[in-house]
Amino acid sequence: MSVGFDEACRQILAATSPLGPEQAQLLDAAGRTLAEDFLAPWDLPRYDNSAMDGYAVRAADAAAAAELLVTGYNPAGSGDLPPVAPGCAVKIMTGAAIPPGGELVVPVEEAEEKDGKVRLLTALPVREHIRFRGEDIAAGSKVLPAGTLLRPPEINLLASFGQALVPVYRRPRVAILSTGDELVELGTPLVEGRIINSNALSLAAAVRDAGGEPLLLGIARDTLESHREKLAQGLTADVLITSAGVSAGDRDLVREVLAELGVEQKFWKVDIKPGRPTAFGVKGSTLVFSLPGNPVSTLVTFEFFVRPALRKLQGFTPAIRPFARVLLAEAVRKRPERVQFLRVQVRTEQDRLVAFSAGDQNTGILSTMVRANGIVVLPAGRDRFAAGDQVEALLLD
Ligand code: AMP
Ligand code: MG
């Protein structure tokens, strides 16, 4: 049962909903999304304070050439506030609370202090250079709605409101399983005719990059028993990703055993290249991605299918990152019935993003993927694209 690219994306997101919340230390919450609305527990600023180093005075005294008696000093952080009496000034530092009676602040640059007196050089209006209580954020207002990405400004805001722990969406636990008798684990002796299980590492790195916690399940051998044991283990995670064992040449052990374990398959093949033998299913709340084994196909299908699901699980919006519009540097031909992905180098030329082929587009060529900083999506329904045609690309970094 093969489906189109858009339909595959739609089915995956339809089967995915955000994980529950957990409390995280504020710094660990950075880069994640808020799982609940955040209401300001108090006004920000909390009290009227000075925007300048200067003198707090009464409005009636703030005339040019007025001479006022300096009756106090209020540095920032002082809780003890000498009031401002008529005809007097209180020296004040930036951020310090405005003392009772203070109606504006005259900056040091606009005053001359001598022998306990200050002479004002200009007349200033009432309220000048005061940051008023609540002028930034009023107590009780919904400052950050659920789903907000916590960037450094949001972290500052939450810290300003004393939030040491914040509710964020839980990180998905993502089990990663490789299949195939030809595989050996990294760090073990490499026998002739075998290859290293490199997909486990690239997938784990991709999962981590997408905010998930990778769980490495190792290798399922090409037997039913081995597949049963490993796949059952993987189904206890939030997401299970397998690589290989789903292409036409294999005895399809992954498919067979997932069905036996009660995974409801949504689709088994997608009309894309590379990555056609990609499958997706669900069991309970576990999402199951069966990706092709070829390292290029594994990573390309991760980007288009798995990453959006991991984003949605963590409350990131939009789940699918926006594509960039780029111009093709060279003409390309393809089969019209499927979407084709091109590994490209996107560069800015005369203010426009131009996509150059990153090299041999054969699926077996990993080095082209290494050189690519983008993947162009050539839509279905067309078979030829000319140099200069505008297309969409996923930017990888
Ligand atoms: P398959 O999907 O089983 O037909 O595998 C396609 C290609 O991917 C073959 O060249 C495999 O050797 C290779 N391959 C499969 N699994 C892995 C893996 N875990 N790491 C690296 N390459 C793999
Ligand atoms: Mg195989």
C-alpha cells in the first residue's frame, strides 16, 4: 500500500499528539516548549524605579535653575527609602525604587551637585525617567501561552518571575533498532563482508538534535526470535525507529513481526525517492517508523517523517519546519509519479538562495549527503525542471 508524500506526512501528524508535561529546572527548559500557560504572578517591574542615575524630585520643584537640598542617597537594592520633601532631592541609582514623594528623575547629566545642593539644568516633566510598576507586564496577564518555545528572552522572563521549575513537554524516548545479519557494532572487530551499524549512531544523533532521548537497542538479527525480542522492547518507548529489513529483497521480518505484536500499520511505502520503503504504524501511544537501511535514505526519511513527529510530541509549532524557496542551479529530470529529494548546497547569490547539486544523487552515495546543507523537494506530477526554476528546500543547518 503506497501513499503519496503529503498523505504520509498527514497520517503521521494525525497519529501524533504532544506528550505530557514534566517539571524542568529553568536552564534545562531552554530550547523546549512550555506545556502550560504562564500567568504573571506579580507586576513587572514590581515597583516604580529609576531609569537613570540621577535625583528623584517633586514635579513642582523640577524647574530649570532650581536649587534643591540633597537629603538622601538611594542606591539600587536598598530597601530603606528616604522620602523626597518639598525643595529637596534624593540621589538615586538606576533600578532603585522611587522614594515616596518622588515624581520624576533628573539625570546626573542634567544637574550639578555642589556642597550638599543640586542645581537642575533643565525643566523636566512629571514621570520623566521613571519605570512604573506593571508597565511591562501586569500581574495576572497571560505572558507566555502553552506551546511557547523557551528562548533566552523567555528564560529571562521566567527567572524574573522567580520560576526555578517550569512545566515543559516531556522529551520523547526514542528506541533505535537496526536489523540485518551484515551488521557489526561500532567498536567491535570488523569481519570481511560486514559493515558497521552506522545508522544507529546517525539516528541517535538526529534524535538528540530533535530534542528526543535516544535508546540504542542494538541489532536484530535476521530471525523471527531476534526481531520479536527487540521490537517488543522498542514498543515500550514513545517512538520506535527501525532501519533496514523493509525493502523488496528482504524477507520482510520487520513488517511480519510488527503485525504479530499488534502494530497497526498506516502505510508501507511512500512515493518518494530516496526512501520509498518507509513504513509507519502505531501501537497504543507508540509511533513506529520503519525506515530503509541505506544511510542516505535513513537520514532523509528521518528529516521528513520522524523529525516533524518528534517536534509535535514536544509541542513545537509548526511541526513541519517551513521550507525555503530556492532556485535550481541546474536542470533536473525525474519520474513524474513521485516526489524526488535532491541533496544540495544552498548558497546566497545576488540576494537569492540558489541550490546546487551536492554531488552524485545516487542513493548509495553518503558523501553527497555529507556535503549537503539542504534537501530540495521536487514535487510529484512534473518530470522536468529547468535551471532557475523555483522549488522548495528543507535547510539542514
Ligand atoms: P536494506 O534496507 O536492508 O536493503 O539495506 C540497504 C542498505 O543499507 C544495504 O547496503 C545495507 O547494508 C545498508 N544498511 C542496512 N542497515 C544499516 C545500518 N544499520 N547501518 C549502515 N548501513 C546499513
Ligand atoms: Mg537488509
